[in-house]
Amino acid sequence: MIKKWILFALAFVILESCEQSSPEAVLEGKIIGFRKGTLLLNRVEKDSLVPIDSLKIKTADGHFRFDLSGVEPQLLALTIKERPGEYLLFFSDDTTMQLQTKLENFGVDKYLSGGENTRLWKEYQKILSQYNDQKLDLIKKRLDPNLPKNDSIKKVWEKEAFGLEKRRKLYALNFAINHKDKPIAAYVAFVEFGDNPKALDTIYKSLTQEVKNSYYGRKLTEIINKQTH
């Protein structure tokens, strides 16, 4: 009877631990039209890509699977060795991520799902693209030969460009603070405010300790330490 109770208790502990275990961190999906070649998983470091894993594709549907269990949430890029200069950016998560794209327009047309950081990164990129479109519209105005180019018009365009950039930065600041408990907040602070000590300090003070210990949180700590010494 005692042995039965021991076995029951062990089974319960094992079941409980399985239920509490974190989701598997992987990136899987397929690249339609990609039948043969080498797919590279890269870390984005400033203006360069650092390969951290690779996979030879030999399947007809371009299926791939990368283990992300040792990779902290951060900005990563997929590249194809045989097609240099093309890349697909995404923000990794501590969960299973699904990605689908095509070899044609690689990195542009894509479906991506994952955890909360991935969702927030997509939301952030969507808003930034709107600001970028508005910026391009201003540039087109300046280059349009049919529009007047007198000093008063130029001042109006300069004011519009300044206001647009100010709104973009304010959006980034609020986004980071509103998501202070997610690693994506530290990422936004790192890429947008690394050269703005006041804004960086404001965001950093709002971050949770867990986020400060994250990949980009540690980078922020390094920047702040350099600024204060």
C-alpha cells in the first residue's frame, strides 16, 4: 500500500512539473520556393549580422526548424547563404514561433506568429512604417520640380519634418514605458535613445528588474554606466 502511494506521489510530481514547464522555444516554418541551400540564423549587432546557427534546406517545401532555447528575446535575422544582401527580421520569443514567407520577395511578404514580444514588435514596426511613409512624402515634395522652392516653403517643410520626427520619438518613448515589463521595451530604448541620456534614463527607471537583466536591458546598463562615469 505504501509503495502504491509513493508511486502515485511521484506520478503527480512529474505531471505537475510538465504542466509548469515553459513552452518550447523554437522557430519553425517554411520558405515557399526554397528547395536547396543554407539558411542562416543571425543576431543583429549594430550594422552587422552575426551567424548563430545554420541549416541546410533539402526539402521540397522549404521547411526549417531552429532551436531557440539558448537565445534570449532579441532582434534576429534569417538570411540565405546563396542570396547575400537579402534578410528577414523578427523579434524572437521564449515560445514556439511560426514563420512563412516566399523565396521571391524574401523578407518582405511574410506571416509571423509567436509570443507577446513578437506581437509587440510587429505592432511597433507597423507604426514606424507609417512615420517612414510620411517622411518619404516630405522628401518627394522637396524633389518635385513642379512645386515652388522659395525660403518660406522650405521652412514649412523643415517644420513638418521636425514635427514628424518629434512625434515618432514620442511614440517610441511611450511605447517603451507602456511595455516596461517586456524585453521589447529595452530594445526600443536601445535603438532609439542610445544617444539621448535623459530619455534613456526615463525609460530605464521604468523597466522591471527582469527586463533590465534581459539582452537589451544589459546593453542599456552599459550605456548608462558609460554616460555617468
